[in-house]
Amino acid sequence: MNPNDDPARDTTRTTEDAVARLAAQTIGPVLLPGDERYDVECASYNLAIAQRPALVIGATSGDQAQPRPDQHLPREPQHRPWRILMQYAVHHIRRPGLTRDLPYGPEDLFWVSNAATLVMGEQDAVLIDTFVTAEQNQQLIDWVRSFGRRLTHVYVTHGHGDHFFGLGQIAQAFPGVRAVGTDATVAGAEAQVTPDKLTSFWQRLFPGQIPDRLTVPEPLGDDHLELEGQRLDIVETGFTDTAGSTVVWVPALRLIAAGDVAYNDTHPYLAESTTATRREWAATLDRLGELDPAAVVAAHKNPDRPDDPRILAETAAYLREFNQLDADTTTAEELYRAMLDRHPRRINPGSLWSAAQRAKQPALR
Ligand SMILES: [Zn+2]
């Protein structure tokens, strides 16, 4: 057989040609699996996901992966013959939990975190969720700025105040940014900013700390967002921690930004749920697992724990266990104690106490 007819050899030659062509068009080395710097470049790209792209252009910023000055390639990232891979980053703050009258529990865990996710292309970025207080949201703004991207959208996963109270500050800090959510999220958010809800709930729990200018998201009117030609899919999850909640699925990163649909080592908020909605919620988590994500970011997470996809199954198991122990117990105290025995080190037991009280109000089951 003529070695030139060997298809494997042809493939190699074609790849070499393509790499040589690309190398001639770019500043910075073009690296293939097996090349000396390939593993280093992949590792520094994203610590959370093991990426094995077919080739990597060695660079520490988008500027270094520009075409050579004598090459005429489109400026817009989505029209170029290569794509800078998307990245994401997560920022979290700690705050007091919302239920603070719990009878007993591990006092070192009487807090909760809020996490926001920034999905970044080469030049633009989309933020998913904000924080509660003015100070926390200013921290969030400074953190977003540190990445040097143009913020095009803030997507709000659901209509609870701890996820959208930063929208007014963000609109001022990033002119032109669009704050969006589904119709259900917009409706939920409107109910959180009524004068009554603000004074009786949010301002009572966070006196003097809630931002002055609260705005609600506008309806997205679509099933996805776009970031430099790549999709961020909005997955409607039905009634989970609240009515009409959502997660964001980023196929290019195999990332789920889970909002409050999954919790990471934190007692979930169940005070709006019923036995039936918790059953559906657990089934929804099973289906999200079928997307085979590489990472799942819960908006309420143990900051020391990775964004491991197993939190989908953990949250589903927690919900099924809660329903089972609810059936096996009579009083809120019994249910609280039984769940706490099984989850002694989850963060924010106040959320479990509110869940147990709600579950034992017969009219609401
Ligand atoms: Zn929340």
C-alpha cells in the first residue's frame, strides 16, 4: 500500500496543514494534545472543568490571540475561524439566614451564602443572579468589573429578593445592561417589592441594608440568551423552591447555574412547597442530571465545597427524605429533629425549621 493512501496519515497531514495555516494567522503558539504546553494551557483555562479541545492557541488574554496585523479576519468573535472558549466564575457572600427563631441547632451554621455566576466570552459577559444588601451588591459589581468584560445581561433565576435586589445598582454601574427573567420571575419579583413585603419582611430582616432603588427584571421573551454566538439555555423547572423557577444551562461549558433548584450542603428553602411540589421538584432534579453537567452552581452553597453535579442527586434525596419523615412524624419539632439528625452539618438549619413548621400546618399540605 502506498503510504500516502493511508487515511490516518492523510488526517495527520491535514491537521498539520491546518495548524500551520492557523499558526501563520495568529500571534502565539498553536498547541495540540501531546505538545509540551498543551496541558498547562488547558489547566489554566478553567479549573473547574477538564477541557480537552482539539487545539489551543497559547495566550493569556484575547489580545494575544488576535490575527496578525497583515491578516484580514473579522473582528467580531463569532465570525472568526476559531473561538475563544467561554469561561465562568462564581462569587459568593455570607449573610444571616431568613429564619432566626429556631429552637436549637448547630450555631456555627446559622448563616447562608448567596452565589452569583458570571459566564464570560472573549469580550462580553452575562451575570446570573445578584445579592441582597447594597453593600453585597457593590462587592458583586467590583468583582464583575475585575474581569474586564462588557456586561450585556443579568439573568434572574427566580423572583426572590435575595437574587434580584442588586439590579438597580447594576443598571447604574453597567450602562446598557439588560436585566431579564421569565414572566413567572417578573411576577414573583413584583410581589417582593410591594411596600408591605419590603417593610414586613426584607427591611425587618436587613434593617438599613436593602438598596434604595429596587427594580424588577424585564421579561426575556425567549428561551435562551446569547453570548458571542453561544447559547445560554433557560430551563423552566416548574415549582421548585418557588413557582416558576429556572436554571441556566450553558452547553459550551456543560454548566448548570442552578439558582435555588439545587442546594449545595445547605438546607433548602421549603416554606413555599408542599408534599406534591417537592415530589415534582425531586423528579425535575433527576431530569437535570440527564443533561450530564460538568458543574452545577447552587445559589446557596457551602463556599468550601466544589460545584459538583452530585448536588442534583443530593438535593433530590433530601426532598424525598423530607417527605418520608414528614409522613413519619407528627409535630414540627419531631420533623426538624429527625432531618437534623440525618443532616447535622448542612448550613442554615433555620431553613429546615421554617420547612418543618410549614409542613405541619394541615391547611397548607
Ligand atoms: Zn434564594
